[in-house]
Amino acid sequence: MQQYDHSWLASQPSRSTLKTLRTARKRSSRVAATVIGAQLSTVVLAAEVPGIMSHPIVDPFNVGLFLILMQIGFTACVIIWYGRYAKKRLDPASLRFAAELKQRGDTTHSGGARP
Amino acid sequence: MNAQRALPLHIDGPFTYASPSNDNSSVFIVFSVFVMLTLLFSLIGNNSDGPDLDEFYAGSRRLPPFVNGLVLFGSYMSAAALLGNPGLISLSGYDGIVYTLAPAISWVVVLILVAEPYRSTSRFTIGDSLAYRLRPRPVHLVAGFTTLVISLLYLTAQLVGAGALAAPVLGFDSPFAQRGIVASLGLLMILFVVFGGMRVTTLLQGVKAVLLLAVGVTLGIAVLWRFGWNPLELINSSMRQSGFGESFLRPGIKYADRTSKLDLISLQLAFSLGAAGLPHVLMRITTVDSSRNARSSVQWTGLLNLFFCVLAILIGLGATALLGRDVIVADASSGNTTVFLLTGSLKSAALLTLVSCVAFATILAVVAGITLTAACALAHDIYGQVIMHGRASSQSELLIARLSVGLIGVAAITLSMYAQHLNISFLVGLAFAISASAILPTILYNLWWKRFTTQGAVWSMCGGLGTAVVLVVLSPSVSGDPAALLPNVDFAIFPLRNPGLISIPIGFLLGWVASVYDRRDPTGCDYRETEVRVLAGIGNTRS
């Protein structure tokens, strides 16, 4: 496999920007896991404790229906949130990182898949 | 697709929604206009002056994010999303709603964990993304083969669904006519993809997405209008008309016993994770010019899927409330004719014609996207990278890609004709399970884990694929059940119909174990450059 010079990654600004990006990505990954976890929890609860899910809240809604509506709303909010989060937290750091690369004249990352 | 559900639509009722004479011809005319206009626009837009892989596989990556999001929505939503999901909700209430929701939820995984890093590391295929840091030949081979398996399962399910629609929509009851519909749609698919590649596929999927949304919104508005714009009245009325009372919107109508509950959990796991590994979804992510635009595209797709999920709930509950569950069951016990029944009750011949055309257009658009993905896997991964060691010329790869479209198309048509009257409704669930068991673990490990190795990728994909297929072969979907593929034999030793609950953890586990104990790459394959692309979204921008 073709090897590239990665010495630029040892520089402090690059390391610090990458660390910022790692932290920001971890946070959003946890949110994704929460959405999937919530969906699967609803299914498991419906299968294992249907009595609780059938408990009425406000006519005609029961706990199960309420959780489904919450899940739809929560998922929509997460999708919109991530777009804003990425623009605010991920994109500036990415652009900073790209500028650092450009400054170092590294052309390896400018585009195109590895041959 | 929402994919969601099993087209193969098992439409078993006596009802024909179009009269044998006039309305049939109107469906034919409108569908022909749709096909002709798509061909015309694709010819007008064709300014390509020679063989170009980027143009054929990725449509030159010029789509704006919203348009790509809409097209991705069109690529993902099968006819089952329009016909099957509202039908299931109309029959099963709460259980149907839960079932419908999972494929829409899965877009969060695509958005947050896959879209941007995948766009930054892949040129066309899953194999490209993996080969960025892993040994190219083994990963191209295994990824190409897995893509082919998923695509063929999906294609067969969709084309069988087209034949199943022929009876209720067009009044064609004879097996010969139904096979004719399958062959015609299959040949149209081959024609579109061979000559237009991704550009025509994009056009088909975009027009279909707009029509699908238009039909969904029209039916949703009609239902709400019938209930005085009062959703509570709609819900109360659906409970009354279901025959189950309040139990209609409680868990347990469809999934009541222990095994079926486990099956639901397995299916939900496969649907919740599977979308993020579907090859035709991943290929569509590469049709924009940057990782940021890939993110925006997937955001739109996710929101459109959720919106359509809400529409499906409205339509499904509306059908129960307006028609009564007994009427729906009497027409087709699967509920797959619910949307036609509801549209018929609105007394609008134009809307009924439009719904029928959208059903066929949906199938055509989905199969075109899947065929292109499969052809890309065969030509780019297996021919270009494995057989030719990455030294194939663009011209030769393009020729192989076009031949592959024909080959895959003919194989799918043949399989679909053979399977026309078999119960293959498990195929879509199996495709999602393979996607979540074989492709998703490999992609996530490759993009996010520095210890991942080539051995891990091969084990994860082969293990996930093999486990899912073997478990389904040993399940009641294939034998030991009157509704099975082979009802007269019984070797069903695995109780669940969907293997996801077992095969997904096995796919992840094998990828981890094989990487950690890989003697060739004890610390994992070089992750530094991949990490930069994944974290910073740099790379593979259109020049």
C-alpha cells in the first residue's frame, strides 16, 4: 500500500484541531446511539410489558402511542440539531484543519481516492 | 426501501381497482408518458462527450444537497412504503406503526455516523471506502460480492411485487400477463441504466419521489378533511371501526406470542441499522461534491422519511376509520390493497390512476438504482480492482459495467418470474439483515476504529453474510410452515423469520475478534489519513 508522509500530524496545531474534532464527533455519536436505543427500548417494552404501554394517558393516547409520537419528534429534532451542530462545531474546526494542511503544502489530502 | 417492507406484495383479494377497459388504458397512458418524459429529459440533459466512469456511476456529482436528498428518499422508498405500510397499520394498529417507524429512524445513523466520513473516503463503492486503508483486493472482492447478494435479493423482491400489482391495478389475472409486467419493467430498467447510468436513475428517482410525496400528502389531507381536520376524531374512529376497540392502538395485535415478539425485535434491529449499510443508499451518498453536501442531503432524506412515516400513519388509520378493518381484510388479508381501497372511496378516478402509476414508477425507480449499484460492484470492485488489479481502463470498465447491467437485469427478471407465485416476503428483511450484519459493522469499524484490519473486514462481511443467510434458510420463512417458501418440507430449526438479532452481533463480534487477533497487522491498518478524512471531511471533492 502506498505510504504518505504524516509528519505534519505531529505538529501541535494539527493535533489540537484533531482532538477538538474527535471530542465533537463523540458527542454526536452518543446522540445517534440514544435515538436507536430509544427506538429499540420502545419495541422491547411493547413486547415485554404491554400492560404499561397500554396504560392510558390522555384519551385516546396511551403510553405506547405517546412514546411513538415522542420518538418521531425526537428524531426530527436530532436530525435538525445535528445539521446546526455540525455547522457550528465541526465545520469551523475542519476548515481550520484544511487551512493548516494548505499552509504546509500537503497535497495528499486535496482530493481523489487513493490509487 | 422502506424498503421498508416486503414488496413482494401478496395481494390476494378479488378486487380490481381499475375496470378492465378504460381505466387500465389510462394507467398505461400515464405511465407511458412518465417513461417517455424521463427518457426525453435524460436525452436532452446528456452532454457527455465520451466514456466517463464518474458520469456513469455518480452522475458527475453535481446534484445540490436538497435535490440529492429528495432523490435519496426516492431511491430508498419502495412501493411497500406507499402500499404495504399503510396496509399494515390499517390492520395492526399500534404494531403496524412501530414496524413502520424503524426504517425512518435509521436515518439518524446514516446522518451522524456514516454520510460524511463515507463520502470523504469512497469514490464509488463500499470497496473503495474500505480499500482506502485496508488491502484492496480482498476487501473489494468481499464488498463486491456482498453488494451483489443484497442487490439481487432486493431486485427480485421488487420485481415480484410488480407482478403482484398487475392483477389488482391492471386487471391482469393470468400468470402469463403478470410475468409480462415483470419482464417489461425489468427491460425498461435495463434500458434506462445502460444508456443513462446514474443521471437517468437520478431523474427517475427524483420524479418518483415528488409523485410519491404528492400522493401521500393528497391522501393524508383527504383523510384529515373527512374527519374535520381533527386527528383525535380520526384515532377514535379507527379504534371503533377496527373491531378491536382500544386494543387496536395497544401492542399485541400482530405480535402476540413469544416467538413473534422476538421476531419483531429482530426485524426492528435489522431495520434500525440496515439502512446505513444498504449499498444503493451508500452509492447515492457519493453523488454530491463534498462531505458537507452529503450531510445536508441525508438531513433532507431523514426528514422526508419521517414526514412520510406520519403520512403512512394517517393513511393507514384513515383507511380503517373510513372503510372498516373487515372490508380491508376481505379484499386482501395482507392489507396491501388498503391504499387503493381508500383512494377508490374518495371517488376520484384521476387520483386512482395516479396512485397506480406511482406504484409502478416507484418500483422502476428503485430497481434502476439497485441495478446500477450491483453493476458498479461487479465492474468496479470485481473486474476493475480484483481481476485487473486496478489497472483497467475507463473504457473497458464502462463496457463491463453496461454489460453487467444487462446480466444482472436478466438474472433478476428470471428469478422474479420463477418466484412470482412463491412467498418470498422475507427477502427484503433478509437484505436489511445482511446489510446490518455484514456491511455496517465493516464500515463503522473502518471509519471509526484504528485497530481495524483487513482480516477483520473479511471476517465481518463473510461472517455476517453467511450467518444471516444460513439462519434464514433454517427458518420458518423457508420451510416448515404453510406460508413458507417450501411449504412441503421442514428443516426449520431456527425459530425466527429474521436473523438480525443473532447475525448483527456476530458481524460486529467477528470484525472485532479478527482485528484484535490479526498477526499480520497487530496494531491495525494505518488509520492516520483515514482519520483525517473522517474527522475533518477532507477529500474526494469534485475537481
